[in-house]
Amino acid sequence: MKKILLINGPNLNLLGVREPETYGHETLADVETHMTKSAQKSNVQMEFFQSNHEGELIDRLHEARGKVAAVIFNPGGYTHTSVALRDAVSAIAPTPVIEVHLSNVYARPDAFRHHSLLAPVCVGQISGFGTQGYLLALEAALEFDQP
């Protein structure tokens, strides 16, 4: 059975509580439930991982190499700062990684949020659709012919 991994970075464990005007009211558990139900319709198994620690995110990306059809990755604030995560995404090729952001990072008032270090090494980016962005990424991930 095809597997897809959803990785969420720092502060996403507080989804639904932290800045709901920006990130929405759904929790990470809600997202995982929606993703599981949607994946089951396509006979796909979802795996989930969240960490606030950069090294743990890197380790999980390395573990995914060649073992999942795709990785859906919301790197949170590390999007704009982590060369190490960028290198980890590159290192797991050809496993495709789709970058997801709940808010439209390009419309945010903080200019530093307008640049992603990971985008150039990901197959695509989905931004600004709230938690629906994860489902859009799943739809895209279903097209990859990895394990």
C-alpha cells in the first residue's frame, strides 16, 4: 500500500489555538483525521509526525527516503531559516516533498516570511488555503509513483 508522510514543524502542535485568525480553528488532530479519511478513499496509508525540534524533523525526513510515495511538509518558521532542512529535503531525492503553509506567506506583513529556503528543492508549494492546503497536497502527492 502506498504511504504518504505528513510532517509538521514548530508550533503546529498548537494549531487551532495559536493565532486562529491567521491559522484557523482546526487542530492538528482534526487535520490528521481529515487526511486519513481522504487517503483511505484512495487506498493510501498516511503517516504523521510533528516536532518543534529541527534535528528531529531532519531525522524523520531521512527515514522517509525511499519508503514513502511523497512527503507533505509544513516546516513552519524553519521555512525561512533552515539550510539544514533544505539540505535534508535535497538529500532524500527522488522522494518528492510538497511544501505547505496554512497562510498565504507572500501576503503576510513580515517580509521575512516571503522567502522560503525549501521551495527550490520541493516539487511544489501550497500556500494560503488553511488546512484545506493539506488535502490539496495529498491530491498532488497521489500522482507520484514512488513506493
